[in-house]
Amino acid sequence: MTRGEPSPADQELIERLSALGLYVSAAQLERWRGAGLLPGHARAWLGRGRGSVSVLAEDTVAVAAALAEHARPGRDLRWTVIAWYAEAGRPVLPGELAVPEPPWSAVREALVWAMRRSTAHRLVMAARTAAAAGEAEQDAFYTQAGRVVRRGPAGPVHPDAMRRVLEDPDAELDHQGEDRRRRRGAVNLAAAAAMGAGEVGGEALVDALAALMPGLGWADVAAKARQAEESGELGGWVRAGSVDPLGLLEAAGAQEMAAARHAAVVLAGVGGLYLMHGLGMPDNPVLARLRALLEESGFALIVAQMVPQMNNPSGVVHALALCLAPEVAALAAWLESVLTEQADTGKGLLRLPGAEEGGAEAFMQAWTDHIHQLTGRARARRTGAEENADTEEDVVGADDSDGRSHPQERRRTPGQPGAARTRTARAGNTAPAEQARRRRR
């Protein structure tokens, strides 16, 4: 065998992965093996001095498939490990094989590495530095943190608001004010975590909590915060340096991290059901109750944000760190008990109200049909708008044979055909700002 040529076992592994739609090279297999992620092949002795051959094990195929599924050109292997670890914790669907667990040492190294280089960690470290310096440095931190938070993605829109816009594209969706309040709250919480609640102030701290955990009554908390601030006890609410996501990841063992991963998977699943309501998913009493419980808990926004986090390796790190907190783990356990209670009834979550047959299949078909109806309605509206614009253009541009335009021919009486369409088109031409606003929505 010439140098660089894959062994028969590696060649077989490459072919097995190719049959699954996963394409890897012998060099990739060697890199994974060198990083301690892919096990080496066992040797089978042929006897009578004929030497040995490498043998491909099924476990090796499963590991290589998991790596190939999440590897990307130019992606650091540590991101691949995090994505693999997240997938290994998801429920196994019928007809699918369980994803094997990556080596714990590689998982821990990858999570700590990712948190160290994260924006959240850099903000915490900057806040700690500012806390030990003067007011000028602290003011600079708020400016820097505000700039960083503004660059981040916007938080999810409330499902009810999304559903209104989905059903009626002309419905108002004013999310900017709420989003600004959330971002400002994130900056203040980062400052409180590093410099203490006393530095931020009671009003700003309560407003930050209310922005990130809406649905709860914060009036009593605000009153207690004012009292604590007047008595000099507010600093005990959040002590400087008490929140340390990196420290949580470094201290967690394999079992503790697996429990946090399970909690994150549960919360992401519930968050997905919560957000899908805004995308036209059919409703039923069970889903409505689940949404109500989630909003009453005050954690609806946090749970909804678990959905994009658990689908991105950089987000998985923060989701796991959050779920290491006992309060969040307890929330996940409670919501899981609600799901288990429904499962024990023998009736799934995805069930049309009053339907005795069909189950999830009928539910998904109804959802698909509804989306098609909305799409057809939007297409009809767009086609009608284009026809209106064409009509207006034809009328306004009408000329006599001598090439002169006659404004009186642009006017239609209410009884003439197309009068309503012409008025609509003219109204659209005189309100470009409104048109632009609707396009943005």
C-alpha cells in the first residue's frame, strides 16, 4: 500500500458514509483520529504468518457519521464537537439510530474554549475591569456593551403578534420599542453581574428583569428595590462577580452537563411549540395551556430564545451554561412533567381540536393547507396591486393622436368600471412612506 492511500477499512468507511450522503476524505479521517475523536480500527489476524487486516466496526461508522454531519470546511473541530454533543442529546426519532456521545474530554475542552471567546464572556470581563477602575471606565463599558448588544440579533416577536401579521399583512407590528428595551436590559444585567446590583440601580435592574421576563407583576419587586436602595442593601440582590458562565462550565462534570443538555433540549422543544403558534400552527387546548403556563412563569422569552441557540454551536454553549442554573433546570423539569402528563393521556400534542382520528398527520396537513391559503391570498393581493398600478399608468399616460395629454381623461366617475381600482392606485402613489412601511413589515 503506497503512502497516503487509505486502508481497506478506511476505504470501506468512506463508501459507507457516501451511501448515507456524507462525503469525507482519508485525510479527514486521519485528522479526526489524531484529535482523539474517531477510534482506530481493530486488527484481525489472518494466522499462519499472513499478517493482519484492519476491521471496520459499526460503532466507528456511527461516530464518523456524526462527525461528517457537523464538519464544515474551515470550521474548527471544537465547533464540530459542540454540534455533535448537542445532537447526541436529542430524542431518537422512530426508525433512526441513536447518535453516539463524543468523548467527554473533547466536549469539556470545546465548551470552555467557546465560552472564553464568546461576546458574553468578553463583556463580563470588561465589566469586571471597569468595576475596579473609575467612573470614566464604567461609562466606557456601558458604551461598549450597548454597541455590542445592538449588533446582536433581535429577540423573538410575541407569537400572537406574529400570527396577526401572518393573517393580515396590513396589521401593525411595532417591535422596535420592545427590542430596544430588551437590549438595554441585557446591558444592565451584564453590568449588575460584574459590578453588582448597587452600581446599576434598583429601577434599571427591575426594568431589565421585566423586559427579559415579561408577564409577571413587577410592581412589588420595584417597591422592594427602592427600599433596598434607600437602605443600602440593593448590592446584596446581585453581588459583583456572582454570575460566571465560564466558571459554571469549567466546574461541571459529565453527568451535570448531560442533565443541563437534557434541560436545554426540553426548553427548546417547548419554545419551538410556542413560536410555531405565531407561524400559523393549528391551535388546540393543550397547546394553549402550555403557552399560558409558559407566559405565567415569566420565562417565555428565555425559553423561546433556546430554539435558535440549540441550533447553532455558538448558542449551545450559552444554553448549556444557563441550564446549569438550578432555577432553569427546575423550569425544564416542570415543563417536561406537563408534556409527560399529556403523553400519558394517549393523545399527542399535535392533534386537531375534536378530531378522533388522523393525529399528527392530519394536524400537519391542516397546517400546510392553512399556509397555502395564506400564500394564495398574499399572491392575489400582490397581483391585484400590480393590476391597479398598470391601470393607473394606462389612464395617466393616455394621449391623443396629436401626442397631447388630456388630464380630464384621467378622471373616472364612480359609476365607471375600474373607478375603485384607480382610487386605490392613486392613494398608493400619494403615500410612498406608507407603502415602504408596509413592505418593511
